[in-house]
Amino acid sequence: MTGVIKLIVNRGVRKNLEDLFDISQPIKVTLKIFGKATYDFSCFGVDGENKLSDDRYMIFYNQTQSPRSEISYKEISNGTEFVIDLEALPSTIQKLVFTASIDGAGTMGEISTHEFMIEQGQRENISALFSGKDFQNEKAITSIEIYRKNGWRVQVIARGFDGGLDKILEFYGGEQIQEEEVKPEPPKPKKVSLEKKIKEGAPKLISLVKPLQVELEKRNLQETVAKVALVMDISGSMYDSYKNGSVQEIVNKILPIAVQFDDDGELDFWYFGSDFERRPSVNMGNYQNAVPSDWEKLMHRLGGGTNALKVMNDVIGEYEHSDCPAYVIFITDGAISNDTKDAVIRSSRMPIFWQFVGIGNSGSGIFGRLFGGYGMLEKLNTLSGRYVDNTNFFALDDFRNVDNSELYGRLLNEFPNWLKVARNKGIIR
């Protein structure tokens, strides 16, 4: 076939998968929701009595593969992909149930869109699109079911439960965890808004507040408490970025994140080259001097290379026993060495999330041609051997001119998923 043929289906529709796909090969099921809440996606493998009798076949963010990898889970932007080898599933699994649920406040009636797709290479795919008008007060829905009946079939469900994921689990025979009675905590002082803090403490940065708040709300991060750190490359290849003010602009745009997340409103700060130096924390009173007037002397003193491991070890020493998560933004224009893999793997059991950002080295310049773009930085994003996925990476050619909404969206894109998994694994409270 020369292209993908889409079959648009509606609620209640049933299709024979074997008429559309080669069942001997894996298929991919993609679920997405666009809305203001945080959404979780799951796949339940249930038996002939419609019960989740083997919890190894509950596939979600904290159990991303079935016992023999017949089902695998991968988070994507606004959703999740499940890759499924139907022929490899044991006969005890008679049905796969794909669900979406809300983690926290909100209902499915408030979403913008919910869509799913079943595809396999360039073969025909099945897709459906729903909006908030198709739902009401549901907090969890069954999107589709793939089941055995003279082969494999699919049915579009798109209906749910007001009670959320617990009700779905209960329906399929899963056990709910009975929580002990907890005395209510005393009321907490009302949090001062980010806008008010910035307006009073750093009014020149006020234009950054609205785009940041929008991205925080999209990801349910308004009440998140975390340490925020900036690790800044000051190697020789960064000379022009310091001279033209790009580095100071980076500090300006990162500081509001620290003001939002950190109770003290401070940004922990490191410079690194061949060596590193931890600097005084940056706050709304001193941020305009984060790049010192004698930065050339500092650059010379720390050396012209990019020894990322030295500074990463110091950052790990600072946060490995932290009572709250540490969100570390690590910015460089150079390729870093392979020995940084060990630091990332070690810290995957610690309350540390690394947001790597490459600047000014898209691969088109001399450095990019010589060293192949960002090299190890890109590989750290998919590094195996980690307890949890504790990194993200993206590249920007010009930090100063990127749209602020895009910048904050990319900076905060993976952090919420890590928070969720880290809490579930007991890495953070």
C-alpha cells in the first residue's frame, strides 16, 4: 500500500481486526487526551469471566510491560502508546481493556478531545475522536476493548465511571486499597500567587508569568514544591552566549520556575567548564548579577572544556537525601562524555530529575560537524539500566528568541510524569 487508510469509527462499533491487520505482527494502540487535568492510561488483560485475575497484565506507567513483553507501554505527548503482540498473549487473557482516567481534579466532560488509533505500519488504521460533549462527570473511561471471538475483534466503548479508576478496577475484579483513617491536617497558609511575587520582587520579569502559569495549570503543577537548580556551561565555546546576553536571559527565564516551586523562591546555581563552581543562590533580588561582570575571568578559571561529570556529582551530593524533589536544568552547547551515564543511572534512585537543554549547536556549525551535535546528551534521554526515567532533553538554537509558552511547555513536559513515578516508587514523598 502507498499510504495509511483511516477507518473513522464511532461509539459501539465492532470490527474484525484480522480483516485489517496481520495479527501475526504487533499492532500499536494510541490513546490521547487534550485537556487541563493530568490523565493516566492503562491496559487491563482480563480473563473469560471479565476479571483481572492476573495483575501482571495491568499495564500502566508503573508496570510498563507484561510478563513476556506481549504488551508494552510508552508515554508520548498528551497520551500513551501500547504495542501489543496478540498472538503471544496466553489463552487466559481473553480481552484487553484500554482505559483513561483523571489523576486529581476534573471530569471527562471538561476535556477538549479524546482520540484513539489502532495501526500497524502502512496498513489500514482504525481511529475515533470524541470531545467533552460525549461525556459528563466521568473521571475514568473505557476507550476500547480488543477481545477474542472467532479471532480478534475490537469494540469502541467510550463510556466510563463517575468514581474514576477505582471503580473500573472494582468492575474488573481488582482490589481497592483500604486506606487507614487519617486525621485532617491543619489548614495551610494560602500560597502567594506567582504574579504577586514577581510583581513585587522582580517586576522586569512580569511578562514571563502568564505563559508559565498556563503551562503549570496544564500539568497540575501549581501546588508542586521542589528545589530548582540551574547548571550552566561556561566553557570557551560559550563565549558569544555570555557576551551577547543570552546566558543572563536564560537565568531570567528560569528564575520564575524557582520562585513558583521553591518555598524560598531561590534558584540553586552552578557554573561548569573543565572544573565547576557552585555560586550563591539566585533570587529576585540578585538575579541581574547572576552572570558576573568579570565572567571572562570565571570562564578562564574554570577552564575551556565541558567536564559534566564533576558538576553532576556535586549536584547529586546536594540533593541525594533531599526531602523534596530536585528539578535540575542543565544547559550546555557541547557534547559531554560517556562517563555521565553512571551519574544519571545512580541518581535514578534519588529525588533528582535532570532536564538537559542544548543551545546553539544544532549540528550545522563547526562544533556540530566535528562532534555530531549533542552526542551523549541525546543518548541520556533513553539510557537503559535506570530505576526510573529521570531525564529529558531538547535543543534550542536561540534561547532568547524562543516563544515563552513553547519554552515553558518543553521545560515542564516530562517533569510531571517523573514526579508521579517517583512518588509511586517511594523515591519522593
